[in-house]
Amino acid sequence: MATAPGHPAVGVNTRSAARLVVVLAVTVVVCAGLILRLGQVQLTDATPGSALLGQNATRSISVTAPRGQIQAADGTVLVGNSLHPVLTISPTVLADQADGGRQLLTRVARELAVPAEDLIGRSKVCGTKGAAVVPLCFSGSPVAPIPIMDNPPMTQVLGMLERPADFPGLALQQIPERSYPQDHPGGINLAQVLGYLGSVNQAELTADPALTAQDVVGRAGLELTYNAALQGTPGTVTYAVDDRGLPISVAAQTPAVQGDTVRTHLITALQHRSEAALAAGLTKAKAPAGAVVVLDASDGGVVAMTSQPTYDPAVWTGGISQAEYTKISNALSNRAVSEVQPPGSTFKAVTLPGAIAAGASPSGSYSCPSSVRIGNREFTNFESESYGSISMTTALEVSCDTVFYRWAYQQWQKEGGLAASPSTTSPFAVSARDFHLGQRTGVDLPAEAAGLIPDRAWKLDQWQQTKTQICARAAKGYPEITDKARAAYLTAVAKENCASGYQWQPGDAVNFVIGQGSVSVTPLQLAVAYGAIANGGTLWQPHVAAATISAAGKTQPVAAVRTGSVTLSAAARTTLETGLCEVTAGSRGTAFAAFRGFDLSTYRVCGKTGTAEVFGKQPTSWFVSYGPKTAGGHQYVVAVMLEQAGTGADAAAPVARQIWDLLRTLG
């Protein structure tokens, strides 16, 4: 039936209204259900992923602070930071790909012209299937960008970054790494002094919660000693994350604070001269290794130090291969502080005060024959020179061994000879220990050797520890040595030591007084000892660092530390200094030839050569010297040591002369 115009169709509208009511009712029920379910999920059975949608939906990671610089005394950068580009990819983008990002990384690899498996392996967590080897696999935070390539080709990378639709999630980060702007021809090399960095280990991570698995710490040199200052304060990046715990966006950032700068006492021009002079000296002598220390005797500051052979410190940056490590292994040790040698006649400056304390007169006259018989052995002057009757100062000037032998033998007899108690102390050993030899100087460099000042008690202890092995050798000899003469010699020594190796023999006493036998020192120890002779008796703790400077510019000086003093009578001091100065100025001085033409009248350099015999090798060459106090208040000491180089006069003294040519021009 048709409806009248202008009037609604009552039946149709009624049905529509009913349907609308039903739809609204269903909608209300569904919404109520959703609200109830959401409350249940959030309040009762929330999963770890869904909890991140609430108040905990962020993750923070630590950002390593740029490491502080190491500088020379004038502010020249010795170790700094350069920016190392790293291509990264978002972990969220990889997770969003159905294949875990394999196709995406394959496209990236094609653009970079590298094997796809290299990038895919680096994107995987260490220890998982297909992951690259440590440290190339990913070991960072799950929310951190994943590094997939170091030093990528920039043209290709920039091209991909301009096409984010084709290469989503890619980013370029600039990571700071150590740089050595002075390590180049014409610059300076301080590899052993500066040290290097290495990845943290588990013990360090446990001990310091601020460290992360990606951090590096000092492993040697100044990098190790001043690691806490150089490291700085890490920053943080906080990411908003999705219900998988993957990053969506950066929610907050706290910038890292760069580490402190370590300013040293090192003088760049002097360091360069020391390195060049030592290298030339080693080449001329065909010697394998050596070291130089230049010390300021007014406060213990180390103004130059070189150990050779050396290496490029940048080899550690980015990791080092086993082949590279093997190649540089002989150059890792800092021979100035970590390796010991017999000091030879440089030790006479230390034992001469002991001779005076034992009763030798500074004004006496002493016979210097070419050889003397001590017990049943003949002991000779080096090269068997004879100088007749000489003064104590001349005994230093010409380095007469036989004068010192007689002083040592007479004192050995006075102490009781072989019958003396192991606790008996010799004035020569007392004098050496007064100069703090036989103990570490406390320098602010790691791996310092203590050296050895042997005595009766030490020899007895050594014999007790090794008696079983020595006596076994005495019985069976050395059948594995093909050189029959050498095997017979070693067997005879073993028999003697088995029977009486605990005794302090006359040979021990006379070898000790001229720095031979078991006496051992480092170049730095001798520099400190001669520094005390130069400055009137003060022993300073040597230190390379002069100050630390914070990122805000606050300077904290490294305090000079007095570690002791050496007390000498006026006569002993005068005799010692006169003799040492005649070594360079006297016509018979062992360093006279090396200092010919040097104006000693206006800048007096005094010192002592040393030629330390080493069984089966060329002697170790030494020269330790000091200069006058300058107008600027500095007083320098130079210690030079060349292994297997010959005499101190021929090898070490000329190296020192080149250094003094520059030192005399400094204030």
C-alpha cells in the first residue's frame, strides 16, 4: 500500500531504528570488553613485552666518552682522537623484515662491493648461528644501532642514505679512536711511554658498573697509569621501545664528558733528538736495542724517554692481528724502566762513597796496575791498561778497575771473608741502597723492574732455592751442548756452585764494586741516582705526567715527591764530583773524545762511562751524565744504554753528547 505524500513510512523506520539500537548495544558491549581486557592485560597477566607499552617502555644505553688527550709540556698533542666512520643499521628495521634483514643487507653489500655474508654475520649477536667471529659479531645492547662496516666507502654510503625507502635503517656514526699526530718521520715516537688500549675483560666489567662490553681501557704506559682520568664520564641515550623491546625513537640523551687531558713534562724537540741520537748510535754499533732517559734532577720530571726498537702505536687502533703482534713483540717492553742490565763502571759513582765509608782516603794515592790477583784468580783492567799511582778522582776519570778491586777485597777480608755471617753488610751495598738501587723508583709507568743489589743473604737464599737443580747438573753435566769446551765449563761451574754456591766469594765482592756479577739496574734508576749526585743528595720519584686538565679547564698538578736523600761527607762529595767531571774534561777521561769541542767551561757536563760484560755477547754500553743547574732552575741528567754495543766511551757517550748539544740551549 502506498503512503500519502509528505508522511513517513512507519513500518520501515521502525525496523531501521531497531537495527540501530542493536548495533549500538553491540558496540557498547565490545568496547566494554576491550576496556576490561586491556585492564586485565595491564594489571593481571601482562607480558614483559607489553609492559614496555606502559611506564617502562624505554631502554637506555651507555655512550663511551671521548678519551682525554696526552700532551707534551708545551701542549703539543701526542695522543688525540680522530673520528672513525662506522655504518650501522637499526635492529628494529632488521626485525621488521620477514627474512631478518637478509635481503636488505644483501642489497647494501652489493652497493658496497663486499660479500653479503660479511654484513649479515656482523649483524648477528655473538654466539648465534651465522654470527661473525668475535669481535666482529654484535655484542652491544639490543636497542643500539648495529655496526656492520668500519670505514665504509663514503660515496656509496651517502648514495644509500639519500634513498631511505630502498635502504631503511642505515645510519653513519662517527666513533672516536686514538690518533698519534706526532708519530711520523720528522715527528716523535713514544709508543712504550704512551701505551695502548684494549677491550675490557669480564673482571673489569664486574668491578666497574660504568664500563660496557664495548669500552676500551689502558693496557700499558700512560694510558694505563692515568686510565681513570683519561676515560671521562659516559653519557646515555634513552630509546622509546616497542613491545618487542626494539627502539622506536630517541626519547632522551645525556652527553658524555670527555676525559681529562694528561699534560706531560716531555719536551718534543728533546724527545726527537734523543730518538734520533739513539737510533744513529744503534746503527753505528750494529746493536739490537737501547734506551735513553732525560730527567730533570730538580723535581724528577721525565723530559725525554725512548726505548728502541719501537713500533707504530696506531697498530693497536681497531684491533691487532696475531701476525702484527708477533712482529712488534720485541719492541713492546720499555727498556728504560722494565728491563735490567749490569751497570758496569757507571756503578763506581755509587760504590766510591762506600769505599770512603770503609776507610779509603779521598786524598790518598792508589796503585792502578793492569791486573791484580784476588784469591786464586786474576782480575784485569778493561783492555789491561795500567796507570801507575793515581788519585781517587783519577781512578774515576780513567775508570781503573784494579783500584776498586783492591778496595772491595780488603773490605771482604775485614768482614770475615768466607766465614762472615750472611747478615754481614758491606758499605758498598749500603751505599747502593742509599741511592735506592735494587728497588723500584715509583715512576708513573707500569711494569717497572726493581733491579738487584746482591749480598751474602741474597746469595744464600738463591743457593737454597736452586741447590737441587745445580747439584743435578754437577752430576750429569750438559750432554745436550755440542760445544765440548762450553759444556765442560758449565759443568765445572755447577760443581763449584753445588759445593759452595752459598758463599760470598772474593769474586762476588770485586765484581759487585764495578757493577758486574749479579748487579742489575734500569736506565731510569741510574738517572735518579745521578740526579741525587747532581742536586746535592735529593732522590726524586720520577714522573712523566706534569698535570691533568679537566674538560672544564681545571688543572691538577702532579706533585713532585721526594723519596729519600743521600748523605755524603764534604770530602766524598767533592771527590766524587771532581772525578766525574774529569771523565769528560780530563785528557785521560773515558768520555773526553766524545765531548771534544763541547764548551765545558761554560756548561759543565759530568758523568761516567760503563762497559758491562755479558757472557757470550758484546758488552752493554753505558753513559750516565748530568749538567749544571740552569737559570730556569732545571738540572738535567742523561742516561744512555745500548745493548751489545761495545764500550761506553765508543757507543753510549757519543749518543749523550748529541743530546747535551741541545740540552745546553734549554733554560
